[in-house]
Amino acid sequence: MHFVRYNMGTFKKQGVCPEIRKEDFTMKYTKIVAVLLALAMCIAAFAACAKDTDAGSDATDATEAPAAADIVKTVDISLTDELYAFGVSKTDEELQQKTNEYIAQIKADGTLDGIMDKYFGNGTPTAVTSAEEDESKDQLVVATNAAFPPFEYTEGADYLGVDMEIMAGLADFLGKELVIKNIDFKSVFETVDKGYADITASGITVNEERKNFVTFSDSYYTASQLIIAPAGDTTFDGCKTLEDVEAILNGFDASVKIGVQEGTTAQFYVEGDEEWGFDGIAATCQPYANGAQAVNDMVNGNINYVIIDEGPAHAIVDSVNGK
């Protein structure tokens, strides 16, 4: 609100200025006073109204605080269907057999469902600890990339996630001490292949290329890839089917940047890979060490979208949105 400032010094105490008659001065002064009184009444009314509004707001806030707006969202149409399994050393047939026995057991007795409920339902996750690697001990050494919630992630020195709890159970089943090696995802297969770990558990999709490095266990989870977008982005809002989404993706050019976790299915999907059966799209593929970094970069406006596995997609979105 702007106020008009009057210079009352214009009106001199000794009388009216030569060019202003007394009756004119009286009339103008009366009008000024009237205006100022009216203005004061408006201000008082506005203040009273604001006070009432504030009181009403306080009463509303006490019973129902407005929800914070979401920052990011998932486009809940699956881009792929894929099987998760564990990658076992190609030279250790016994471990592959025992791992398959354990997977069959936890599927049959409900243990696997209970673990899944901890991360996709209402259960409480169980922290897993890693022993120090010691060649003199009977240990199960697991290679993972613990930045892929809800399958593997860390809280302080503890490991959590679907894969970590399964590996803890497998170690008990084998009568071994669990050792977890937390490394880059792109290195987990080579680490097992070279004998630096016995098995890799890292939200791994089965494919022929990876069979050059490991022997896969039986599958324990069916996954898919989802798009994460800024909450205000409406590009995919009208999509009902995979074909609708792919039509939009195929219309992108290199100016559109899509973040992925390096070495994962999402990277092969965006860049294209004959063995995976992905044609690729023309958008620019931006690899990151993990999905959380990619989403953070999207929030900061450096990329347009992120593609990642469904489970981690929902976990990351909920975390970013504070849910």
C-alpha cells in the first residue's frame, strides 16, 4: 500500500501563502483531513480482517496442516520386465546349488515374503552387519553396490535391503560368516569373476552378457524400469500404455537428458543394446554412480528425467518427497 506524503510546511503558521485564499485553505485542509481519516479507517478495517483471517488460519493449521507439494514423481508404466537373481562364481557349482536351495526354501516357507514386506509393505527392516574379511575363516563374501534401495543401502555401518537380508540368511544357511564388499555396480561381476567375492547381490537383472562373468541363481524377484520425472512435468500424463510412453521417448532428441545408474538395465535401455533387445532412444544418456545422485541432479535442473528399477524408483521418490 502506498501513502501520499503531504508537506504541511507549505501552510505557514503566520498566515496563508499569498496565492492561497483563507477559504481555499480551509476547504483544502478539510478535504485532506477527511482523506486521512478515511485512509485510517481502511487501514483499521484491513488490520481487523487480517487478524480474523490469521486466527482462522491458526485454527485450521492446528487441525489440518497443508501437505507439502511433491518434488518428483514416477510414471507408473513399466518399460521392461526382468528377473533378478544372484551372480555366483562360475567355478563354484556347490554355492550355486546351495543358493538355489535356499531361494526355494525361503519362497516356500514365507521368509521371502516377510523380507519383501519389510521394504514394500509395513514391516520393519533388519540391519545386517559385515564381518572383516579373513581368509583363515569360513566366510561368504558378497559383492554389492549399497546405493540401490530398497535392495541394498546403508545406515551408518549397517547394511539394509532385500538382498542384504537374503544374503545374511544364506550365510546362516551355509554356516558361514558374512562379509559384504560395497563397490561400484559396474565392478561387481568382475569382482566375482576374479575370485575377490563368492557371489554378487545387487539388484541384478539376468542377461546373457553377464553370464560371461557369473553363473546366475534362480530368480527371486521380477522387476521393471520406471521413469522418474519432476512433479510438475506433464509430458507423460496422458499415457495409458507402454506404447504411449515409448512414442514420447522415441520423439526425444539429444537435447533431452536422461539419468541412469551406470551399468544397469536403464543405461542399456536408453543407449540401446542388441543383446538386451533394446533399440535405444535418441535422448542423451547421463550415467551416475547411483539413482539418488541422478534424481538429485534432475531436481537441480541438470537433466530432464531418470530411468531406474521400480523398487528403487519408488523408494527414492518417497525419500525426496519426504514421505
